[in-house]
Amino acid sequence: MAIKNARAYPARLHRRSGDGRCLRGGDRTNTENEEVELERIATAARPGTSIKTAFIPRPTTSTLRARTTATKRNDLPMSEGSRTATAQSSKSMRPKSGMVRPGTATSRPGSSMGSRTASRCGTASRIRASSAAAYTVGDVTAKLYQASRLNPTIYAEREALIKALFQFLYYHESDVQKSYSLCEAVMEVHKQKRTSGSTRSGAPVDWWWDQQIGRCLLILRSPRKAETFLVQSLAVFPHPDTFLLLSRLYQRLGEPERALELIGMAVDRHPFNVTFRIEQGRIFDALSKPDSAMQIYRLITKLNPINIEALASIALNHFYDGNPEMALMYYRRILALGIHSAELYCNIALCCLYGGQIDLVLPCFQRALLLSKTTNEKADIWYNMSFVALSTGDFHLARRCLQLCLTADACSGAALNNLAVLAAHSGDLMRAKSYLQAAKEVLRESPEISSNLKYMQAHYKL
């Protein structure tokens, strides 16, 4: 704990009366104290403190020194001429024999303020730096640079600056539109250079700028335009980021087979690159090929035994294959690597639930609730906790968990469907039907909800 700095309190001033005595606690006088005060305080005024002499300029030290030297040298009183010279020098506040000082910056030739040209026209608006304003108000979290005022076209020809400026705008400021404007300005400059003949005809544009403009267009939801620039960049230089960007572009366009083919080319070039293998496994998962994805993830664990995504994917496949014990082993391995998240503890709790380790289920769910940060995470945890109550036969607790799930996420179709089943089990058919209709509005293509509605219409007259 830091020690506070000592605080110096101001001296207490006593009010003086007209006769020079200190007033203490009343109007009573004490002769002994009065004598002590008079002995302690000097009655004679110090030189130079009188009101009469306060406004008379005193001679400078050099004048006094010159007068004292002349008196000691001649050992005679000063003559009338010397008195006149001293008086004149005292008026000018400097002796006549003193050296003349050089001029200041405003009077030197070439350095005066008058010869300097104005930096801004008189009609220009005054713009203050945001850092200065932040310093004035004491805001340490204020931005040191206002990217919204930047005109990127004026920097397009400065090759030593534009790449760093793009990285600042894209990665630090997250201003994709401004980054895209800078890329367009740079492409326009390259186009003008090619048409003017300053570079050899047919020279390709820098692959880096093609990649960055494709990256910006991909975020701006223009995948078709981004494909042209990314293909051009890949033809000039096969950079790994270009392969990944094109793969995600094809997946967004609904062409996972084309993305898998492209990543296969990248894997042939870099067979030990874990990033390409991870992307390959994701595409296999998107194509509903779990066996091929498992082979890729097992290969990744051989190349990098601490890859979290590969370990979690293997554990997930074991869980849905009916092996919660194997899944729990992989999840505990991830936990040993120092990863603590709400999803991890929720999955460990489910593995313990279906693996028969009931004593660890509720503590893991409790830890997951403490680590959850978003409403969606809390909704998933409460939904999974309802299965603990269903496994033990506590339908009231299951209903409460599902209601808490709907409190966090009112559009949870699975929770509405399970509440309908619990309401039908308790005999409240009208409430069950309303729950199913609400779930049908949220999840229109769910086969469970459709089959439950058909079953109720066939067996119950509602």
C-alpha cells in the first residue's frame, strides 16, 4: 500500500490589533506576554521596505561597485562630474562603460519574426491536435491521432510511409473503409505510372497491395470483387495469407470443394504448416466428413501437440461418438495447458455427467457460470444444466433451468421445445402447444419441433 505524501499545512496567522498586540482568546491583556512579543519582533524597518522609498529605483550592483571602486582609489569624495555620470548611468540602469549586448532573436538579421512567412492563411480554421486537448483535460484514454480527418490520397505516393499507414488504419484503428480508400489511391498511382511510361510496360502491381485490397473487400462484403485482386496477388507471389483469404472467400460463396482444392495446393507447398492443416480440417467439418477431419486433427497433434483447436475437435468427436471418457481426457489435457473458459468447463461437466462422475458435474457448471461473459454463454450453460435435473428426475429443477435459459436468450428454440415436453408431461397441453408454436417460429426447420407438433395434433384434441 503506497504511503501518502506528507502535507504541509499553512502557518496560522494571528490578527494584529491597533496597538501592536496579538489577540489571543479574548480582550484580556498580559504585561509579561506583551514584553516578550516586543522583544521578539524588531521595531526598526529594514532598508528598502519603506513606502516612501519603495518606488525609487535603486542603482544596480555594477553602479555601486563602480562608485565604491572610484571612492577607494581616490580616497576623496566624488566630484560633481562623477556624480552626474553616475546619475545618468543610474537612469539607464547600466553603466556607460559596460559592453553592449548582442541583439535578441527578434532583432538579428535573418531571424526576426517579421521576415518569417505565415504558415497558414488568415482564413484557415484553427485545428488543435487531439493529443493536446487530451492533455489539457487530463484524459489518458483519448486517441493520439484522429484517423477520421485523414485524407489517404495525399500519402499514396510516399512509398516509405503507405504500408505502415495501412497497417495502422486496418489493424490498430479498425477503419476498413479508410484502409480501402488508401489502397484505391495507391492502385491509381501505380496505374498512372504505367500509363506515363515511368515503369516498364506490363510490370505487375505490388502483390502486397492486391492482397490488402482483397482483404478489405472481403470484410466489406464484396467477395466477387475481392476474388479478382486475390487471384492476381496469388499469381505474382504465393503468400500463405493469400491462400487462406481465398479459401474463406470460396467458403463464403458456398464453394467448399473449391476451397479444399486450393488449400490442398497450399499443403503441397508447405506440408508442415499447421495453419493450412487447421483450415483443411474445418472444411472437412463443413462438408460433414468427420472421419477425414479426425485424420487431419490427429496429424496436427503430431505436428503440434499443444494445438488447442485440434485437441478440442478430437474431444468433440469422441463425445458425440459415445465416448465421454475419452473426450474428458482431451478436455483435461486442454485444462492442464492453462486454458480456463466457460465453454471448457461446460464440456467437462457434460462429460462427467454422461461418464458417471456425478460429483464433479455441478462444481464444473458453477465454474462455467462464473466465467461466462455473454448472455449466449449463460443460456447454453443453463440449457445444459437442465439435463442434469432430467437425469436425476427433478422436473421442477429442469423447468427452472430452462426458464433461466430463456431469460438469458429468449430466442432459444431448444429450450422452448423442452419446456413444451415438460408441460405435456405435467398435463398442461395448452401451454405445451404454445411453447411448441413459439419454438416453431424460432426454428422453422427443426425436425424435433415438427414431429412434436404432429404427435400432439394426432393424439390430443386441442
